[in-house]
Amino acid sequence: MTNASPHQHHHEVHPHQEHATHHGAEHHGHEHHGQGGNVNAMAASATLHCLTGCAIGEIAGLIIGTAAGLSNTVTIAISISLAFLFGYALSTLPLLKAGLTFGAALSVVLAADTLSILTMEVVDNAVMAAIPGAMNAGLVNVIFWVGMLIALTAAFLAAYPVNRVLLQRGKGHALTHQYHHATSTPTGWRRHIPAFSTGALVGVILAFLLGGLVVSAAAELGVGDGTDPTTSPIQQQPAH
């Protein structure tokens, strides 16, 4: 009969150890769930931030193209260029405020936001082109502003999953997230760099879109120009 060696008892699991292991696994599961919620919030924030820059560039480009009487192709090219410019600029400013050089900040932003902005621009322009009359409506036209609102909404819905996947892989907005929460106080000229919250930027864009919609609706109804919208131009002509 062989006596058991004392060393053989090292593999036995103590009840308290088993409870601790179970608790650790449960805690890990809750932590993973919390990270998932955090990824969703970060993806939404990153998408709204990119969308704001794209909206500013798109509207500015359309204003320039319309005012200058440019063709749709040239106007779209200007709008896309300005969308990338403003999109990159809004993401670069917080990094400069955090202490990065312009070159370092720009390289981080190019790697973080290019795919998101590209997705938005493709979807945004495709939707605007698909809405009848939206591209040729002009700025003082309800169709243009309604089309822009629909297009930007579609662009957000398309870019959100892109940003979420990038964040889960440690790319995209994750590359800039660490700089957005810098604890050091900006010094020198960096103190004067404005800090725009995503909510404030989105509020400005929504106000601008709604303002354009109201002005266009008022113009089409003839409000403020002394004309009766129910009277046709033929009926307004004096009888001979």
C-alpha cells in the first residue's frame, strides 16, 4: 500500500480559491461589458466629431460653388476637399492643445480619421445625388436643406460601425483618445486654442441646417417680400 506524497495535495482547489476564481471571471465579464458600452459611446462621439467637420466643409463648398456659378462636378470637388480640411482641423486642434507638434498631430489625425471621413463623403454625396433635384436646388431651396439633413444622417449611420470596428482594434479614434484627456495644463500659445465639445459643434450644425431650412421655406412662401404666394406671376401682371 502506497502512502500519498504531501506534494500530491498541491493540485487540490480550496473552496475559497474556487470562489475567488469565479468572482474574478465574473468581474472580467462585467469589465468586458463596460468596455463594450464605452466603445459604443466613443464610436458615437468620434462619428459626430467627424460629421461636424464634414458638414461645415460640405456647406461651405456648396455656398462657394453656388455663389461662383460653378458646375456640380467642381462644386462637389470643392465640398469634399473642404470636408476633409475641416474634419482634420477639428481633430488636430485638441492634439495641439495637448502638446503635440503640428506634424505629429497631423500624422495621428490622418491615421485616425481618414477612413471615417472618406466613408461619410461617399455616402453623403451618393445620397444627395439620389435625391431628385437636391444637387441643383440651390441654397435658398427647401429640397437642398432637407436633402442635406437626410444625407448627413445617412453618413453618420454608415460611419458609426466603421469607427466602432476601428476602436475595437485600437485604431481610428483610439489613436487620439489618450490626448483628449490630457491632464497637463496648456502653456504658451496653446492656451488660446479653442476647445469645442462634440455636443456644441453638433448643436451649431443643426442650428445652421434648421436656419437654412426656415429661410428657404420663407423665401418659397414669399414671406417678407410683399408678394402673395397664392398669386401666380401671370395674375400679378397688370391688365392691358
